[in-house]
Amino acid sequence: MPNNETHTQGSEIYDAVIVGGGIAGLYCCHELIKKRELLKINSILLLEASNRFGGRIETWSLLRADEKHGETIGFQDTWDPCNWDFASGKPDPLEPQGDKQSPYRGPAETQSTEENGNVVEKLSKIEYFRAEFGPMRIEPRDQPLLQRLLDELGIKEPVPGEAESLDDLVPFSSYVSEDPMEPRFTLREEEAQQKTPFDLMILALRRIFELVEGIEPEDKNSKAVEESRTSAGNAAGPKLSGPWRTDAANEQWNNLHNGAFFYRHYWKGELLEWIQNLTDADFKKIRECARFRGHSLWDLGFWNVLSDVLSHYAVIKIRDWGSYYHFVHENLNAAEWIIFWLRAIRSTGSLRGIRGGMSRIIWKLLERLHQERKDNPGLCIQKGRKVLSLQSNGGEIDVIVENEKNVVKARRVILALPKQPLEEMSWNGRPPQGTLKESLNAVACLPLLKCFFVIERPWWEDNRPLNRNAADIPTRELLYVKSSDGTKGLIMVYTDRPAITFWSDYLRTRDSNQAQPNQEPSEAPQLESQEIARTWFLKLEKESFQSDGPQESYFNEENALIVKEPGYPRLWQRFVQFARDYEHHDFTEDRLLACGMRDWGKKPFGAAAHGWLPGVMSWKHIEFLEAFSLHQDTSGIKNIHVCGEAFSDYQGFIEGSLRSARRVLRIIEQQAKSVG
């Protein structure tokens, strides 16, 4: 942890050093440049430890290609669009890099061909499989900061009739998953009437809010309420009494709690409408004020609260068979995770992907920053520089970078990092201490793993629902995709604990550990760190051979055989067995064309997402991390800022990263105004 090397002082002092080149760090950099005059920030240095930008946004694009009569698998690998080198300039988005193709051709291209001596232009469709190792679905309708950023970057809903674009937002499957056929849980009465684990979660929320206390009615004459009513489109008229900011939410709330309400047996519709009308102010009230059976909701575990309102088997059904971010087994902060689910339910019908992949967000941000460098010589963006330590030096901060003798000097440091890298840093020569340690310990790291399988001749029907047959293998989610011609398929396995340990066993320091005859076996331990996703392809090799039979030689000028070898035999064998066991008994090894796997629980990230723990007041830790001094026990300059998804009020989402970054930017602006 402490770095005992001798370092020398650099001559330049940066107004701001941003550590971390994920979405939070890039967004901070982009927004600081916009306000550089107001904030008196003339020089910015962004340092990314890895060799790529984007953090946990990572898209693997596979380009459909000519199979050449079986000599190729019909896909070509592509280069990583987040792997920029600002010193070399902007990469050409359409050109190959080495033996890898562009990830951003199409969606349609005009190609010139010669027919009967004439040059004819033809429009050809370019097709990719996009495997999202990071986030794959966003909710721009209900995520205003993300929506604003997408608008600025030109990523938008397609206009009917216009040509397709890589920057189109496209519909994505809802969070609702099918009820598994087996095993069955013995549920009774109202619980037995719920068709899916998602429906059971909605029932649980209704029962929780029937018991919630401490949500006091709003003063309907307050300025904040009046502004909320106006922005929500409520017409002037009688002001309903109730605890929520909008009249509509209060009306539905009263209906849900009124035993004499004639339509109370339609509770689910009323509850869903109530959820749609909740505001951020309402979520804040739930987070800070709500009480459940005499205890603050933030002081309880979500699993414990579920067990108070559902039977044991109903909770187990949600825990084991629910798709998407359930994390019931992690027993996170009940207030935070109830808010999480209220947001998820509100957005489940409006989820979107991006046609060109989520990496389009990072690509277009990098494009903006590259352009901004031309007008701002004080902007420097570098990768491959890992920050190890921060040292206080008067009113400034010394930033110690791995394997570098010179110290980077900064007036302000923004740490756009998740929990684990922050814990591993040295702070004035020591591990995190005091309030900083408490704040870092207030969140849990939530590992997630994704594995993608590309196959020949997919066996499933078109538009197969999310999670069909997910109970048959160790996973949380199963997603099925088909190529436009139906000849190729993509399956995504997406899981958390405990199944993550099953799949992560395939991530080894070597893909094969089979000893040769008369050789001692050697160790091939699991990976401790994973900088990028691991990918494997079916290996094809054309071998020629001479035939002894003159009749065969007459019909074949050259005898050739395509030899097929799995890219990772152990993983190939595992998938083939699953396919044969559960759906396709005659599935053969050579139909598995490619695989990719990413375990976000490994270093350097330590988590795919984060969750506040029970018993912590998240809002107090968020406020501390927005701005603090390396000397926590003194009234030093608060020039250290932490932002990102991990310590936000919208964990697990890009929106959380942006909200956290905006809070830090607001503090910096307030500090700038206070000093004139």
C-alpha cells in the first residue's frame, strides 16, 4: 500500500487531475471543459490505468463475413473502439487495425461491382453480433442525465422512414422473465396467483408499503410541491392530501390503502400507476424517512424485509429464479433496493439498447474530447498510467503514478473509481482511514459474469423470450439472438453468485492444462485479474492430401479436408453437453463458433455493480465523498472528490455514474464561487 520509492516533483501543476477513464471520468472531463472559465480550470489531466477507456462498458462486435465454402466460421473479430491513443490521433472508424476489422461499418454500404462491362452500385447490409460484456440496456426515458448526454452525442430514437444508424436506440427485452417449469414451489392464495418472479416482487412491494410508516403528508402549499406539480403537468385545482409530490401518486396511494375502494381488486394496476408517478423527491423520502415495523428502512436488509411480507418459498423463488439484478442473497440496504426496484418496474417497458453497441457512448465521448483538445492545449488524456497514492503537499496534492519517478502535482483530484481500486490506494502513506474508510466500507461489491456463445444453426424459435430454460443451467439470465438470415445465433449467459464461481473456473492462466504423456502436470490457476474480456474462436485449417484412388483423383483435382479444432476444448465440451442435455440432442462441437467471457468480480474492478449495505445512511457517505481533505481531522482544503456508480444514489446504472459526477461538479462550482 504505501509507496517507499523516492519521487521528484514535476514542474507543472494541473488545476484538475481526473483518475479513471470510465463513463464517470470522461463525463467529468467533458463537463469541466464546458465550464473551465467559470471554474478557473485551465489544465486537466485524465489518467486511465488500463489500456482502454470506457471502464465497465465493453462491447465485443463480430462482423458477419464470407464463409468461403466452410473455410472460415463466417465471422471476423473487430478492434476495440475504446482503445484510443490520444497521442496518435483519432482512429478511422471504418478501417481495419491489423488483422481485426472495424466495429462500426454500416448498417448499410454501397459497393461497386462490374456486370456485363458496366459498373453497378449495390446496397449491401452490414451485420454484426454485439456482445455486451458490460451494460446492455438503458432507460433513457426515466434517466434524465443519460438522456441529455445521449441527445448531445446524437444517440437517439430512430425516425420512422429514415435509414438505420449505428446511433439508433433500439427496443430491448423487459425485465420480466418466464416462470420456470421446474422446480415448482408450493405457494398459496395470493402468492400462487402471481405468474412470474417479477409479479411476486410487485406483490412484495405492495405489502411492504402497506406497513411502511414515517412518510408524512407533504405541505401542499410549499413551493417545492407546487413546482413539482407544475413540472408533472398537474392542472390547478383541489390539492389532494398525501405523502407524495404529485396529485396522481397520492390518488393511487389513497386507493391502495382504502379498504372500501371499489376497484381494490385491481391493486396491481393502481400500484404500477403509483410507481410511474413517483419522483426523485419521493425516493429521497423513502430512503431517509421510511420506517418498517418500528425500524428505519435503511437499517434493514432487503432479504429480511421480503421475508416479513412473503412466505419462505416465495422469497426463494424470487431469489433463485428471478432475472436481472435481484441480489436478494446479498441482503442489501432495504431502502436503497426498494427504490432500485421501483425504478426498474417503472422502466421495464421502455428499455433500450444501441444498434452499434453501448461502446458508442464512449466512442462519441472520446471523439468530443479529441476535438476539445484542439481548442484546449491544457487538456491531456492518457492511458496506461495507474495512480497508486495521493500525498498532501501544502494546498496541493501529489499524485504518485506506478513506475514513475516524477510526481504529478494537482490543485484538485477527482477519483472516478469503483470501491476496490480506492481501497488499494495509499492516502498520505496509509490505507483509507476514519470517515473515508467508513464510506468505502458502506457499499458491497457485486460481481457479475457474462459469457457469450456464437453458434451455427440456432435451434430456437424467433423472438424467444428472455430466460427461457434458464433454470436448466447455472445462470441468472439467458438471452437469445438470431442473425437476420436465421443461420447464426448468439446466446448470453449472465449470472451473479453463486453460479459465477462455476463459469469463472474457465478463466485460467492457461486455456489448457493437459499434460503430455510422461510429463508432470503443471498448475493453471484461475485468473486474479482480467483487464479485458477473454475470447476464443473455432480454429479451421485446410489440409490437402493425395488420393491413391485414380477414380477419386478424376473427380477431385485437389483433395482437401477442413480440420476443426475448438478454441478452448474444456469450454466447448461444457457448452455441447448443455446443448445436448436440455434442447438439442444432436448438437456437434463444430457448431460452436466462438465464445467470450468477462468476470467483473476480478481485479482491477472488483465488481460489476455496487450496493449500499444495511445500517448505513447512504446520503451522508455520498455527501462526504463529494469533497473532502486528505487531512480529515482538520479543516483542510476539500480538494479530493470521489464519483462514480459505486457511491451514487442510482447504483448499478450509467445514470448513477452521471448523477454522482454532477454532484461533484456542483461542489466544485460552489467552491469556485465562494472564492470569487
